[in-house]
Amino acid sequence: MKLSETVPGVALNALSRVAARPAGAATFALFHMPLARSAARPAERELIERARVGRVDLEGKHAVTYEWGDGTRTVLLVHGWQSRGSRLSDLVTAFLDRGFRVVAFDAPGHGAASGRSATILDYRTVLTTLNERYGAFDGLVAHSLGALAAFFALRHGVKAERIVTISGVCDFDYVVDEFATALGLRPRLKAELHRRIARDLFPGLPADRSPFSAAHTTEEVDAPLLVIHDADDTRIGVGQGRRLAGAFGERARLVVTGGLGHRRILGDPEVVRAAVDFVEHGPGPAHPPRH
């Protein structure tokens, strides 16, 4: 547990004992703040400079969009929490080499985008806007929390022919549990966070399906799915990948790697190849990465 997490947790727990509602509001706000804004690495800057850059306006903030290539097939890349679109640079290059047009973005509060926070609703707005701009995607590749956000957008009408998740989150509740554990939140404060999440983010979901889970989208999402997750991922446990693949049954293929962790997996050549092959050719024979 990081000091930057424990100090806010102590303060919020103390506040909740004397002012429950303000503490709940502050906890909900902190839950949506990345806190650390990822800067582009030197190797990523040249790729960003080659992109056609745009934006998606949201209420009081905006996302930054990137587009490369002129192919007739379009793939959308979705980054995770405390990340940015350029972190998927190895995938960008690989898809461009196969003749795809590649679209990525920095969500609000991330990368070059404005704002200090991002919600799953913001991600949905960005993906919906890009879907309207480019039409149905031939492929959608999402990392970490971006996978959960992508399924939320897919549930609300975004279309993709094939889907790949890498180190993906399946259950919103998993994120809440990790956040509450990291901050050491009191049970009552965690319960208040859940109440606000249900009210403000998922008001249309029945109580037994709130908060949102990608496992509940099997009727709305009919695209084939490749789930790649590392057994040694200490950020998002491999159980989330297994749960996602299990929910989609025969429509999903699960690939479990080893020794790559949560972020290094994005640059692994065999993982990149597996993702691009799946989007380009469909499920086909399984040739999983070997580690």
C-alpha cells in the first residue's frame, strides 16, 4: 500500500465519523481521479507526432484522439487507468503493418487530455463518439480497466467485429474492492461508495447486476473474444480474465501467459501477434503465446 493511498484513506475514514455525506462525496470523487498522469515515453513520441490528432468534448473536459493509417479496416485501442493511448504503441505499429487504420485516445485525466478525473461514463461517451465517427470497428483491443469500459460501451450500442482484452477487468466490483482495500476504507464508507456508484453510474441496472460486470453482457455482445492475461499479474489478478472468458463460453478463447505482469505484456511480441492475428483472421486455430 502506497503512502499516497493510505494518507487519503485515514483522512476519509476520520471525516466519515463526523460527516458521512461529505466523506462519501470525497471518496466517490477520489475514486475517479487517476492522481498520476502518465507521460509519453521517448519511444512513443515519434508515433504521436505521426498521428492525426483530434478531440472528443465532454462536459467541462475533453479526450484527445489519435488516428494512424488509411486502411479500410479500423481497429480501436482502449487504454487502462493511469495510462494513455501511446502505451499501446506496439499494437499500433503491428496493426499499421497489416494495413489497418488505427484509432486510440487519451481519456479525460490521462495523457494529453484535459481534466483531473474520468468515469466509466466518460469512456462510454468517447467510444460512442468514435463509433459514430468511424462506424463499426473491425477490431477493438482494450487493456486493464479499458476492457471493462469497452464492454460498458458495447452494451450501449458500440459495435466491434472482434474483441481482444489484455490484462482486462471483468467486474466493476473488483475495482471498488481494490480501491477500498488500498485506502483501508471503513465498511460504512465503502458501502456509501457503492451507493453512489449505483446511483450516479448505473442507475438503470437492477440491484443484482450493479455495479456493472462485463460478464453480464453476453446477450448484447455477440463478437468473438480473445482474452489474454498473465498469471503473474499483480495489478489485475488472472481470475478476472478467467471469469470474463468463462462468461462468454465457446465464443471466447483464453490465453494465459507467464512472467509478463500487467504492463510488460503490452509490448510482448507474441502477445501483440496473437492480438493482431485474432482481429485480422478471427478465432481460427489457437496459437497461444509461449512463455
